[in-house]
Amino acid sequence: MKTRLTLRCLTGPILLACSAALTGCSGSTQAQATPEAVTVSVITVAPSTAAPVEELPGRVIAWRTAEIRPQVGGIVQRMLFEQGAMVRAGQPLFQISPAPYRADADTARATLAKASAAFARAKMQAERLQPLVAADAISRQSYDDAVAARNQAAAEVGEARAILRRRQLDIGFSRVTSPISGRIGAANITEGALVTAGDANAMATVQQIDRVYVDIRQPVERYAAMRAAGKGDGLVEIVNASGQVHPVKGRILLSGIAVDPGTGDVLVRVAVDNPGELLLPGMFVRARLPQGKPSAALTVPQQAVTRDAEGAAQVSVVGQQDRVRARRVTLGSLVNGRYVIVSGLRRGERVIVEGQDRVQPNTPVDTRPWRQR
């Protein structure tokens, strides 16, 4: 009797526990069957006009560069500019001690005066002897010697005058000036330094950067296609390292002179106006070269394209019942931050632009219109 009561008392808790376990399993299965929808931003694919371009890396080159070097030697007395400032053509930059060159000029001036006096004497002598030789009062040889002395004195005057001009030039060269207008960099010497005309290192460098070049290396096959499309003289958009588009488009100035035998690339040089000096020499940028005429095409933002395990391009498409499907696509050119889709998408389909990293295939999503920032 006692045993039967014990079993009856245990039966109730066991049934409650089993019922709770079954209820938990049922709730878990139901939760797995209906996952929560993920909020994503999407666009509806529609044709838009896009001009195919090719984006290539390039390097900024100064429009003009002048390395400031001394034409005479001596001790630098003064530096006449502020480092990093704008300078104009002909502006004095350094003052080399002119005292030795002034002394040389004084010597050359005295030599010229001496030669001029000798010439005047020789000329007067030749003029005195001319009527005498005509009257046979002196020999012809004496007159010819006087004329030769006069001519030699005249030549010595010309030589002395040339030496004086050279010494005066050296005085002018002692003040080093800028040959071009532009922005000057750091000075490589200071006051008190000894410089010579044969120095290998420049005293400073001036670069004109209100206009610049952008040198691009383009594969010869793509260069030929660009020329065939008639875009060899088109406008080029420049994008800096931070992704900002330069306010002025460049113009293809030079291309196709020679092919690099090592890489098979062609140099394309682009001339770009540089207001505000936003592009600096040595800076690496990206240039968008036109490759054909504008045409209607399906495009998606660059961030909407991902890569699968095999490296193929794909996008996340929102299908029926707001479920996600991965779709492989064939990409064309990248135009203003948007990929041209050659194949794989149809007009009117919805593509995830933001949030595709939080969803899996067949995941339900809550869509929101994507707005470009």
C-alpha cells in the first residue's frame, strides 16, 4: 500500500517535466523556423546613362621645376626668401659675398682704361705717319708697323672690355635669383655656407604647381582601344587618395610615344589646372580615362558588389517574400563609384547596397531605400 502511494506521487512531477520539455522544444523549433528579418538598404535597378571609363593609378608631377644652383662660388651672406613661400621669376633668393668679384671688376676696368690709352696712342701714331708715307718721307714698312700696332691696341681694348663685362656678370651672379615663378621648398644651405659653381646639390628647389602633370601607365592594348574610340584627347577626372574628385578635369597632353618593353605599358601624361594647390608633386592619385561614348546601362553602387569564395563578383538580390538570393554578375567599367553590370541583373530587381554582410541566402529582410551620402 505504501509503495503504490509513492509511485502515484512521482507520476505527477514526471509528467509536468516532460510536458515542459516538449513545450521548450516546440518553441525552439518555431523560433528557428521564423528568423527575425534583418533591416537592409536596397536600390531598384534601372538603366542610366554611363560613359565607360578606366580608372588607373597616376603620379603628380610639377609643371616646371628649377633647381637653384650658384653660378659663382663664395660664402653665402643672406637667404632672401621664406621657405615654402611663393616666389616670382627674377626674385633674389641668396646673396653670395660679392667683394671678390667687385675687386676683379675694378681690375678689369683699369685694364680696359690702360688698353684704351694704348689704342689712342697707336691710332695717333698711324694718323701722323699716313701723310709722310704718301710723300715718301718714311718707308712703307714703318707705316705698316704703325697700322698693325693700332689694330693690335684696338683688339686689346675689345678683350679688356669683354673681361670687364664678365666680371660685372659675376657680380650679378653673386645674387642668386629664381628663374621661374612657383613655390620654393626647404633651403639646403644656410648663411655662412661655402658654395661653388660645380656643387652637385641644389641650394633650393622651386616648383610651379598652379598647373601639374599626372603621369599614368596604361596597358598598350587598352591604349589602342581608347584611341580607336576617339577618346585620346578627352577630359580626364582625377581622384585623390582620400577619394575626393579634383574640381578641374585634366586634358590628355601626351601619349603613345613609346611602349615600355618591360611592362608593355604606355605613358599617358595629363595636364591639370591645380587651383588651391590640392595636387602636390609626388602624390599618387587615380585617373579616370574615357573609353567610349555614353550609353544606357544597368549600374549598381560599388559597395553593393561582393566576391564569393571563388573570387567571382556577386550581388545580393531581394526576391519574393523579401528573401535574399546571391546572384553572380559580370562587371563592366567603374563609373563615378558605380559598376556597370554587363550581365546577371534585370531591370526592376532590388539589390542590397548596405547590410548584405548581415544576411545569408534565403534570409528574410526588411528593406529600406538606399540614399547616397
